[in-house]
Amino acid sequence: MSKTLQAVRGMNDILPDDAETWEHFEDLVRDWLKSYGYRPIRMPIVEPTPLFKRAIGEVTDIVEKEMYSFEDALNGEQLTLRPEGTASCVRAAIQHNLVAGSGPQRLYYHGPMFRHERPQKGRYRQFHQIGVEALGFTGPDIDAEHIMMCARLWDDLGLEDVNLELNSLGSAEERAQHRAALIAYLEQHQARLDEDGKRRLYTNPLRILDTKNPELQDLVEAAPRLADYLGDESRAHFQAVQVLLTDAGIPFRINHRLVRGLDYYNRTVFEWVTTRLGAQGTVCAGGRYDGLVEQLGGKPTPAAGFAMGVERLLALWRESGGESDRVRPDVYVAHLGEQARRLAFRAAESLRTHGFAVLLHCGEGSFKSQMKKADASGAAVALVIGEDEAAAGEIGLKPLRGPGGQQRIALEALPEAVAGLLYTEEEDDDGSV
């Protein structure tokens, strides 16, 4: 006998109890994004490999080690399962002339991303992100808006211990000056660098500052700081962001080693971090990427955005006590006999037409077993239809949670009667009777 097939390691099924929590969370997020004027966009899961190499940077962990890339067997095209959403969103905006044709855009997306990492708590090979992108906005106000948006969402979700870290990466010219100074410094300590550090020394030295190797912490702490190479314009932009955040009462910490793992960032970068998820402490991150649109073939366009990991946020939300209740039907329909089944279908569809959630018993079973299922479903009301009810064209209506006994109702009067029972139950639940 063949071995039972399993899901790919690091790519997880989301079963009904969890999926209901996901949907509740996604509903909250959609309302939050709508309140700030952001509109949805949906991009393909598979993109041309050169898109990510050009956008993210060839000398990055994502491109070098983590992308799921393959050759299309039909035409030889190099394709990749998207490892992040910004490059795809910018590609779509360029391809469909969104910014040039319609002016600045506030966009969001959500869905699966793919990276070949070692699976662990909060980090999976198929993971989900909610991404926000603002294209065509120049000033520091959009940077601050993105950070304030996150703070509001944390408050709406009741999250605790989520802290903001900020930095400025300046302009490309300023980073080039800092890069030269950083390489000169690291060359003096090249013998101390680990393998990743030696490999990145001349290709991407800024990423060495973000190392997690404890043996290199004193070395990177003493390294030249990018802040010392910022010009007046970059300093003023970063200062304006800080003023807006201070005015909003949002605390933050300047982290001079915060560089992000993607090459397209410039000026403001930020991360929201927590100590409650172990080593995977970043729940949301982003910043400006003013050069990316032009880099991918569009006209020069300022831009900023951020992304949050859904799995990590849900873990934090659950830890803070914020999990949705199981979805429950309003009505469970129990029936016995052929004529009763036909009437049950009519009754269920009538109630659904009036907006009720109805769970119709399918298959065989005695009334006793069906009523056990009705009670277990969490429904407030049961319809009970047997041979006598079917012959009379009537429906047995039985409250499952509140007071009152079973009564018979004509089919055409059923929606009003069910509404009356549900309304009475809600009053009992909130104590306002």
C-alpha cells in the first residue's frame, strides 16, 4: 500500500476552526484599510524570476537561498513563486499605467508568499502577508501615515508588547558614501567576519550590520553609522516623520542597525517588533522605496509601503485573547420522510432568502439523533418537519437556547416567526429584556 500523502513541509493546512479565525481577522483588516482609503489589488502568485532579482537584489538571502524558482517546461521562461508582494504590485502598477494614468495610488493586497526557509514557529515556507503600498507620494506624511495605521490596528486588535523601531537609509548617494566607509572599516576586521559577512563584504556590506551572530555584535556596534552620512534633505525628511509620530503619541526607538533585507529601500524604514514570539519577533515592517518604480522600467515615482505576517499576527492576537467565536447557524432543519425532506428544502431556502444562516440536515437519522446535531451546531432555533407537518404544509419551530416550546407555523409565516425568536434570544443574551 502506498504511503499516505502529506502536505509539503512548511506549507500548512488551515482547518475550519482556524480558518474562521483567519476570516474574522481578514474582515477586521479590510475595514481598517478601507478607513484609510486603501483599495484592493490582486497579483499573480507566479512572476518572472528577473522581477525579484532586479527588485530585491541578487545578493540577498531571499534571491540567493530562498526563492522557489523553476523553468517553464513549455517555453523555457524562468518563473518564481512570489517571495514578497511589493515587486509584484509595482510591476502591476507599471504594466497597467496606474499612477501615470490615475494619479497617486493607495493599494493593498493579501495572500500567500513562498520562501524556502527552515520551518519554525512563525516562519513557514508558504506564509501569508497583508501588504500596503502608496505610490506617487513624496513627503514624510505618507511614511507617518503607514506607521500610524499599524498602531491603530494593534490597538483595534488589543495587541500588547508591540514596539516600533525606526531608521533612515538616506539616498543612494549617501548610502554609497557610507558603504565605502563601512567596507574600509570591515576590511580592518575581516578575519573576524563569519562566512556570510565575508561573502557580503564587497557586494552588500550594509546587510552585515543586521547580522544575528552574537560574536559580531561589538564589531557592528562600532561600525560607521549611516546617520552620520545623511544630507540635509534626508535628515529633514526623517525628522518630519518623527515629529508626526510624536504628535500622534506613538513611541519609537531609533535603531541605527535597522537596514531591512531588501535592497530597494531608501530613507525611512521601520519595524514593529515583539518579544512574545521568540526569535521571530518582527510582525510588520516597511519603508520608502522611491527608486523601485524606475528600476523596474516605470517613470520615476516616489513610493512607500509595508507588509505584515498574518501567521505571526494571529499568534500574537490569540496570545492577547483575541480569537473569533465559531461560526454558528441561526437555524438547524431536522426532517424525517420524503415529503418532509421536500418541505425542508423549501423552508431552508425561504429563510436564506431572508438573510438567515441555515444548516439543513442531510442523510438519514432519527429525530433524536438529528436534534443532538442541532444542539451541537450552536443554532438558536430548530425546524422540525415530520410526516404530520408535511401533510399540513406546516413547520415545527423549536427554540434551542431560549424559553418556549415547539409551535407549528405556516411556511409563509416562517421568516417572521424565526426573526422573532432570534430577536428574543439576543435580548436575553444582553440582559436588556
